[in-house]
Amino acid sequence: MNTDQFIPESLQNTISELKVTWQTPSNIALVKYWGKSDPQIPKNASISFTLEHCHTVTSIDFIKAKRRELPKFDMYFEGKKNDDFKPKIATFFKRISQYCPYVFEYDMIIRSKNSFPHSSGIASSASGLSAIAMCLMSLEKALSLDNLNDQFFKQKASFLARLGSGSASRSIEGPLVVWGSHDEIKESSDLFGVPFNEEVAPIFKNYQDTILLVDKGEKQVSSTVGHNLMHDHPYAEQRFSQANENIKKLKQILINGDITSFIGLVESEALTLHAMMLTSDPYFILMKPNTLQIINEIWRYRKEQNSYICFTLDAGANVHVLYPEKEKEKVLQFIENQLSKYCQKNQYICDNTGFGARKIDDIE
Ligand code: DP6
């Protein structure tokens, strides 16, 4: 694996101040990443839909300073100074410092906000860290004496984002991104996400994801703890090969438009992720009673209405309801009438697939 390509060679030092703002999305995995080795290398390839509306907007003010021992930054979240995120960001800067030596030479003011409610149980690390990675790449582009091309820019941003949070590597582009080296995905890599470059069947275009907020509390198992549980897990090896096999199958499904197989594969991936947690040591149950109620209602609706609705889950109790765009009106009615009662404060978020990071003028 060639990481040297990400160590910058020729940087100028004449930029005294720069402010950049990026909006980057969350993503939802269809084949899950669960298990990693150092430094943030996935045990299997994963693939996700990039979302459109669930996103983070982050601006960074870079102010040239004398070289420091450790990167210096302040963090504001939704307008208020916030030190809770600082340790994660500090670890991120440490991991990327070799690839972004300029983080020692600029003081940074980071301002960030999410489009989705904070502590909605929606993981903000994917959108949050990919947004910081894009901001860093904007500084690098400005400092670079070589003309950084668009592909390198995105690839390195994904590479950096991965070092902050694995799933963040899949939040730079869209609508489908694969992260993790896989024989059947051209240019795929353990180091960064790559767009799924096959022609996808029309039924999977503008796919809908309505996120049912079953449990908005703090994550019961942090992803770091969760991934570590795979180290001595009795079923780990089978799981990793199953995931790689599922990527191969899903590639054909996405090309052929075989939505029935899509439903089977995606729901099985979600339940397998939870099965890994049910069978780890220590074990965890991350679903709530309402998660199961919703799953059963989805199955009932699918059968009765001849629908192609299905679900997936993250490492938590919330349910992502996935369905083709042409079912949107009916499914939203079903969600409002039948499923919203299982959500905290009846809350759910309507989203669909999107195209990845966007540079914007300012955070406001
Ligand atoms: C269940 O990317 O949050 O959402 O690399 O430790 O930050 P870290 O983990 P993270 O793990 C996400 C796991 C998942 C499945 C997925 O998104 O593929």
C-alpha cells in the first residue's frame, strides 16, 4: 500500500490566512464495515449510499503561526465553544500529521454544524471528519506548488477522513462508494473510498432513506469498542469473507436492478452486524423493542402492498427505511401513519442518495 503518495513535497509558505467551508454528507452502509486493524484498515470491503440531506457544514479559519509541537485549534459546534469533540479531533490531527505537516504551522478555528438534530443517534463522525478533511485539502491545494487535480484532492481527502473515522472515507463522493480493497471493484483500496463506477440500474437511482429515530440517546457501544469486539470474535473470519462475498453479489444486483436480491442482502447485512454484537464478548443488544416492531411492520407492508421497501441498521436502534423513489408517496404515508409512533417524539428524517462533498461560501 503506497501511502507516500499522500506526503506533500512542494508546499509554499506564503499564505498567511485562509478560510474555507465544506458541506459533507453522512452515508448509510449496505455492506457493513465492522472490524479493523491499525491504522484504520478495514477487515472487509464495505459499500454505502451517500446521503443528501444529513450533512455537516464545517468551516476552518487557518491562521499562519510559528511551528508548534502539537496542532492548535478551537472548536465551535452550532455556534458554541465545544471541547467535547476536541479529543477525537486531536487524535485525528495526530494520525494525519505526517500527511498534512501544515497542521503544525497554522492555528485553526473550526466551526461546525449538522443538518440533523444533535444526539439523534445519527453518527456524525462520517460527515464531521470528512468535512474537516476537505477543509485541510483546500489549504493543501492553496499551499501546493503542484497543481492538485480533482481526483487526487478527493482521494487524499477520503484517505485523511478514513484516519479520523473509517466510514468517513465513504462521505466524500456519491451516490455509491466502496471502501476496502476488493478484487471486483476497480481501483478499490483499504486506504480510501472509491466511487462505485458501474452503470447502476434505474431503480437504484435517487434511492430513498427515511431514518426512524427510535433511540436518540448516546451510543451504547462506541464504534471503537465495537470494532475491537471483532478481534477475538469466534465468527470474525467468516463474517469478513461473507462481507466480501456480499460486495461481489451486490455489484451484480446494482447493475441488473435485481431489487428482490437487494432487499435480502441488505437486510441480512444489517442483522448480521447486530448478530456480531449479540455474539461478542462482552455481548450487546443494540436494538430496542421498537426496532423490532418497525422491522415486523416493514415486512408486513412489503408483503401486503407488493412493495420493495426494506430496512438497514447502524450500530444502534434507529432504522433506515430504504425504498425506490417511485414508492415515495405511499411509503411516506405508511411511515407517518404506522411507523412514526415507534419513534421518539414521532421523529424521522427523510433523505435520499446524494453526490458527496460540496464547497460552500460560508457556514451561515
Ligand atoms: C456500523 O466508521 O464509526 O456504521 O472507524 O472507529 O470511526 P471508526 O468506526 P465507524 O464505524 C461505522 C460502523 C457502521 C457500519 C458502516 O458504516 O459501515
